[in-house]
Amino acid sequence: MLSIRAISHSFGELRAIERLDLEAPEHGVLGLVGPSGCGKSTLLELIAGLREPAGGEIEVGGARDAPGRLARCAFMPQRDLLLPWLSALDNAALALRNRGDGRGAARSGARELFERFGLAGFERSRPADLSGGMRQRVAFLRTLVSGKPVLALDEPFASLDAITRAEMQGWLAGALAADPRTVVLVTHDVEEALYLSDRVAVLSTRPARVVEELRAPAPRAPDRDAAVTDPEFVATRERATEALHRGSR
């Protein structure tokens, strides 16, 4: 579904990414962790067709050009970016409105997921009346209803407190089990990456390169607390953390 071959990218004289190779199979989750400013978000924008790489090739579902990649990817930025004057339902339905659906059809398509996402009864609520976790659920629902096969998630839970973040990780695991998609997840949280991903690529400081790629033990297990305290998970987390320190030097 996703193939990245020898891509490089620069902003003027600043080299952000240097000959990077990565792959993700259909319905697989690829986690990206690395130091701040190493190019993770830039890589996500390249994958989603918001930029073209200066060198190399990115293929998403058979498409290699930016418009083709964009047509196959739904991008969820770090902030939820909910429109404060719209209800939760209308915010979730924006992706359907943008593709040309009428208001009634868009609302109907989004409303079907509100109960599954734990949002039933809050359809008419404004973003200001929702908790941080609920706002992120609406933002993810908006990303999911686009119907695109690849989801590019840029630190979706970075703004949440530790308890809510752990709850949202378990919730997202369940959402992906119910509606599998190919996902590229950018996060600073090694534990989050290992729990939600099938494979995790640890990137170096800028220009980004792959320091180590790890197989995640028991990804998206139903019991999150048991999964992240399992000895194999703890050992893999230590390897990832060591690789992160190595790539930061």
C-alpha cells in the first residue's frame, strides 16, 4: 500500500530527509519516532501528497504523483482544528461535504459512527463543550469518514494529559480493529508507537534517516495495560529508546 524509496527533501540549504526507505502493507500501521525537528511531519506531508520530495519516489496505492497520493490519503494534524461554530456532527461530516455530499447525506454518513466512537448524544455539541479526548475522537472520525485507504496521523494525542492519552490509544486500537486502514503514525511517544503500530521506524536527527526499524510486540492488543507491561514489550521499548538516543547524537 505504501512504499518509500530513497527519498530526500530540503528546504533551501536545510536538508530535512536523506535517502529514506520505508514500507507499510495494506492495513498495516507504521510508526515514526525521532527527535524534535528531524523531519517526521515533513515526511508525513510528503506521503500524503501535500509536498513532492526533492529526490526518490513515494508510492501510495499505486499512485506516485502528489495529486494521486493526496486522493488516497487522509491527513490528521496535531491540533484537532474543529470549527468552533459548527456542531460535533457537522465537524465530523466536513470530509463528506468537501467531496460534494449534501448536508443531509454528510450528516447521515457521519452520524452512523457517533455511537461506535463513544460520542452518541453529543452530535449537536459545539467543540468548546467537548473534552479534549472527545474533540480528538471527532477529529479522527472526520479523518475516517473520508473513506480514504491511508491515514496520516501527526501526533494525534500530543495535546492530551497522560491518562486521557492512554485511554485514547486503547480507543484508537479498537477503532482500527473495527475499520482497518493503512496508517502512518508520527509520535514522540515510543510506547504509543509500539502499542499502536506493527513496525516502528526510529529516525535520526535532521537530516532524517532510519536508525533502526523494530517489530512491535502484540500491536493494538485489547488489554493495553497488560500489553505495555509485558516483558517483551518493555525490552523492545528499551531498544527503541536506545536507538532514539543513538540517532540524536
